[in-house]
Amino acid sequence: MKIAEVRELSDKELAERLDAEKKALNQMVLNHSVSPLDSSVKIREKRRDIARFQTEIRQRELKNK
């Protein structure tokens, strides 16, 4: 997901997506430990998406202060 797409989301949607992405990442890591994924790059992409969500949430918090 691109940062421009993340910025268009509302605060509530951001929090929901962040929670969903964290759960998906945990599930992917668990599945990868049992049987390797076709491409482990997907795990890196999930981590980066989570970082994008967290960064946008933090920027909005600082902007509102």
C-alpha cells in the first residue's frame, strides 16, 4: 500500500487496518515457520505496511497537538 493511499484513510480506518495487518503478519510468520512461503518478501512488505500505518498515526497525533 502506498503512503498516498494511507493518508486518505480516516483515523478509525487506519487503526482497523493496522490491527488487521498485524494479525496477518503474525499468521504469515507462523505459517512460514511451519512450511516456507513461496516468497518471504511478502513478510517484509507486511512489516513495511505496518510501519507506514504507525507513522501516519503518529504524524496525525503530533499535528493535533
